[in-house]
Amino acid sequence: MKIFFPFTTIVRLEDAKLKQFFFKRFLLLLLLFLLLIPVFFLSIASGVYSLSLGDIIKCLLNPYDENPSSITHTVVWFYRVPRTIGALIAGAVLAVAGALIQGITRNPLASPFTLGISSAASFGAGLVIVLGLKLALVSREFLATSSGYVVVALTAWTICFLHTLFILMLIYIKGFSPESIVLAGIAMTYVYSAGITFLQYFAGESALREYVHWIMGDITRADWSKLWVLIAALAVVGVSAPFYAWGLNTLALGDDVAKSLGIDPKRMRFAIALIASIATAIVICVTGPIAFVCLMAPHIARLMIGSDNRYLLPASMAVGAMILTLSDVVARIALKPVELPVGAVTSALGAAFFISLYMGRRRQVVMG
């Protein structure tokens, strides 16, 4: 017993450090999700019509106001609350989808948008908005109705789904390697970009205005009638992503290591790519393409919590929800009373983030 006592002590110390390590990760995750509460109230309070915290709490506790003409109650329940919930859910879904794609490609610059999902959705929406108005198949008044929105969203989602199946077929031919996933997505992105350019070139003035507004990406479309669509996308990634966390950790060590642990890399990449693409396509059909959330959120979460996907996926979800909601707040207050499209704000934030990340690495190299 005396011979093995020092070894036993070392093992116990290592177990204690490991428990402390996981406990810190858990606390950090809890803190990230708790921060969503003040972000939620900040989003409801911000805009052309400013609200105090007391007014917000009073309205939230009294959803059925006896005074239907109350401006505060109308602004909170019919505009700010669904918009804020939509931003939180959309940001969470896009961030988790980005983390999943980065995991299967082992590429920190990959995202569902790299697979061409955004371009496919934009092309599908253009088929209805531009060609529909051009060929008099639909009217501008019809596009402004809920039925017109459903037609545009379903067309965009159908093109996204067919695009995903086509991409997966191309990847299957090349063996589901990380390189083939990225190359196939980039190739199809240029194909759809050409189609979008043709649609914009031949579009009339009114159709071009509608189309450009759609492809900018905006949270204002996320009203009460469309939140269930975003909730469905959150359910897709929220239920399935945790089951693939350990598999993604093994894929990070290489396909040979994953196979030795009983994991089929091809099958896992196929399933994850399908899940991430479908969830992203659902979000885009509601909000339009919103850039950089898929890239920024996993990067920030990885810097905070590490690369273990058991913690990275939920952390990305919280960070993505925070980024998109705060970006929507900036879009509302930056040029009051004019509201900017949130896609422009996330693009500006994403560019600034990656430039600072690049310059930080350059400084590390120089100092080293």
C-alpha cells in the first residue's frame, strides 16, 4: 500500500483539477445564458419609441391590457417582444449551425453559408419576387400579404433543400472529406451568385427594390405568426446537436482516430451537414440571409470556453443569440428614426472582429 500511495494521491489531485475544470466551464455557460436576460430587456427598450424598465415589466406582467389604445402595450407586445425572441432564436440557430459545419470540416472559416445555403435561398426568393413580378405571375400587393410571404419563403426553402441534397450528392462522390465539402459549397455559391446577378439585372425598379430588401436580412419579418418556424429550426439543432458533440471531438483528432473509436466519419458528416443546412435554410426563409453570425459566434465561444464541443455548442448558441439581438439594437438606434437592416450591422461587426483577430495574431507572431 505504501508503494502505490503517492500514485493514488496524484490521481486524486488530477481528478480534483478535472472536476474544477468542468465546474468552471459549467459556470461560464450559466453566465452566458443569464446574460441573455438583460439583453432581452435592452432589446425591448431600444428603438424610436424608448421605453423604461418599469414600463416593460408592467407590460410583460399584463399581456392583456384593458386599454387597447395603449401605445406602450402595442409597441411591447406586437413589435418588440416577437422581434426580440426572433433575434434570440435566429442567432442561436445560426451560431450552432456554424459550429457544426466548422466541426465536420475542421475549418474555423467554414459555415453553412460556405455551403451555399444563403445564395440558394436568395436565388429561390428571387425566382418569385423578380420573375413573378416580371411575368405578372404575382402582384406587388400579393407579395406584401402573408400569403405572398409564404410563397417566397417556401420557394427559398425548397431551393435550399434541393441544393443541400445536391451538395451532399457531390460530397458523397468525393468521399465526404472536409475539402470536398468546402469546395462543393464554394462552387455552387458562384453558380447561384451568377443567377442572382441575372435576376437583379433584368428586374424592374419595384421588383429590384423588393429583392434587395429581402437579401439584406432583417429581423422585422419575425412577427408572432412566424416565430413557430424559428422555434422549429431551434428544435432541430437543439435536440440533435448534443448527440454529435462527442463525435465532433473525435473528428477533430482525424478520421483514423474516429474510426478506431467506432465512429463512421462519412455518415456523421452527412447527418451533421444535413441538419445544419436545413436549420439554416429555415431561419433564412424568415429573416433573409444574415451574414457573419455563423462565423463570429463559434469563434468567440471557442476563445472563451475552448474547443470541446460538449461546451462549445451551447456556448455558441448563447453567444450567437447575444450577437444578433445586440446587432438588431444597434440597427434600431444607430440612425434613429431610420432603422438599418440587421444584416448590414452583422457584416460590419464581423469584418471588424476578424480584422482585430488577424491583427492580434500578427502581434503575437511579431512579439514571438
